[in-house]
Amino acid sequence: MAAAQPQAEIQSKVLRSLEGTPFAAKSLVPLSGGTANFIYLADLAQPHDGVAQVLVKHGEGFLASNPGFQLPTSRCVTHRRCLSSGSLFALGEFFHTPSNDGYNYVVRTPKHYPFPQDPNTQIQEYLPNGTNLKAYALEHWSASPAAELTDVRQQAQAKQLGLSLGQWLRAFHDYSSELHRRDEMRSAVAANGVMQGLKHTINFQWLLDRVAQFPDILTETVPVFEEVKEMAAAELRDENRLQVIHGDFWTGNILIPNAPIPPNADVPIFVVDWEMAQLGVPSLDLGQMLAEMYELWLYKRVRAGLWMMEGLIEGYGAVTETSALRAAVQLGAHLVCFGTSVPGWGTPEQVQEIARTGRDIICRAWRKDRAWFESGELACLFSIVKRD
């Protein structure tokens, strides 16, 4: 196995690969936020397509944040096929109905520029002064604002943003499931089986692994976790239930300008990082995003997390009770597997409470205890449910 290259060496290699192309760069600046890949801002020697800066995303056979963790570069091919010009994944813009509060968002995928010189390097549209939604919420929607007016404003901004994301996600899921497009879309991600398997392991095998970490909280739940794991494995064996999903739909993969949200203006929102795109069930995307929004409230008491959840569900629209319960299982699994593992995110006591909360959500969803959900903070999950 080849040794991982130093980051400076990789940066130099990427810079050289841009030479002699329309994306030759005067400088290449590393950007934060890349876990699997190396991400750079390229200041172009000559403007291309009317822009002077582009985002360069480069993948190696390992995690950029952890060189010891091997990851196939086939994920880069999936990403390119998802966002390439003319792809059915390049969904364009989904405009929602302008809100009565005057906060309007345009949710879309970033523009992709063909770059045949290196299959592991992607060139795409750069969002100036952009940050991810998780960081934005922590910075701009802090807990307990001093003025009640600010609180009302944040609620309108956050709920409308969640609604816009929900509308986009539903449009994407509906688009990917249309029968006459299914074969073409499925072919773009069917080869991404390694990432599909990795996602299943992270979502459900880690449930059982967490028992050793929280024995007093999770030991009695092992039989339920086993059943949930088998349910998810059975989903993957039943191809008739599967469709193309994003696969890693969370606040870290939503980009937004890092500035106060202006009223009566279209705010660009980018849905990024399609390397985990795979065949799966739509509830996986929905449940993961709900979990990440919920964590903002559970860990940091950022109420905007709850408001975004409400908007997300409203924007996504009606689902069956079975789908709502499946999304709840995903939400709980994400809390247990991921919510307990983010370094520095909370105190040890908070981490234990996240494990307990995730456990309860999984068990209540598995028992189809809709009344339990409707009496608490997750009532929005069943606010728009249609008969199975």
C-alpha cells in the first residue's frame, strides 16, 4: 500500500494538473471543511466562464483528514457524474414560493466544469464567503438572543430555510424515482457500492459498537438494534425499494453565504458533496438531516435547529406513516452513531444524553409509537402523514 503523500505535495500536484488548462491558477488556497477530500480555492490566471475563482476538489485513496483510513477514488467518478453538465443530477434551481416574512432561498447544486485531465479532481462553482449550514447556525443563530424581535426574525429565517431544503430534497427524490429516468440515474451511482456499504456500516453496525461505549444506556436495546440492522440490510437486498439518494445529506454539505440573511433577496444555497450518492431509501437523507438539525438544539440549545426541522418536514411534504417512522429510525441511529462521536461537541454528560435520546427515538419508532412522537419535540415528523 502506497504511503499517503504530504498535504503540501498533494497541493503542488493539483496545482500542476491545472497548468495549461482554462483553470491554470495563480494560487491555490486550502479551504477548511474537507473530511474525505482536499479542497482548494483557485484564483485563476485568466477568468473562465465569467468567473475569476473556482473551487477545486481533489480526492486520494484515503481520507484527507485521516490518511490511515483507505477510501476508493471511485467516489470521485460518482461525484463527477452526478454534477457534470447535462447530468440528471444537475437539477438546476428550485425556487420556492416567496415567504410572507420576505426570506427567500435558491437551493441548487453548484455548477460543474469539465476537467478531463485528472479524474480525481473536480472543478466547480465557488460560493464567495460561503460556509456550511452547521457553522452558520452556530455563529448567526446563537441561543437565547437578547431581543425578542431578533428571536422572531431568526425563526422566520430558519424555518423558511428548512422549508426550502425540504422542497429541494422532495423534488430531487421525486425526480430520481421517475420511471423513465430511473435507468440512467441508477447507472450513475450503481457502481458506488463501496460507499453504499460504508454508509450502512456507519449507520447500523456502529449502533452495536456504541453499546460498549454506553453499556448502561444501550445494553438492553441490543435486540432492537439487531432488528434495525437487519431491516436496513434487507432494504439493500430489495432493489425494487431503492432509488438514487444523496447519501450524505446533512448541514455540513449545505453551503450558505456567511453573512446576515437579507430580506427580500434570493440567497444562494448549494447542495454539495455527492460522493456518497447511492441506491437507498429516501428516509436515509431525510433522517440524517433531521438528526443534524436536532443536534444543534440538543447540544447547543440553538432553537433554530428545531425551526429548521419544522420547515424541512413541511417543505418535504406528505409521507406515509411507515416512511415517517423509517426517517425517525434513521434520526435516532444518526444520533447514537454520529452524535456521540464529534470531538468537543458537548460535555460527557451531554454525549450520554444524546445516546439515550437516540436510543429512545429508535425504540419508539420501531414500536410504531406515533403518540410518543406527537407529544414531544419531534411532533413535526408526523405533521404531514398520509395513509400507507
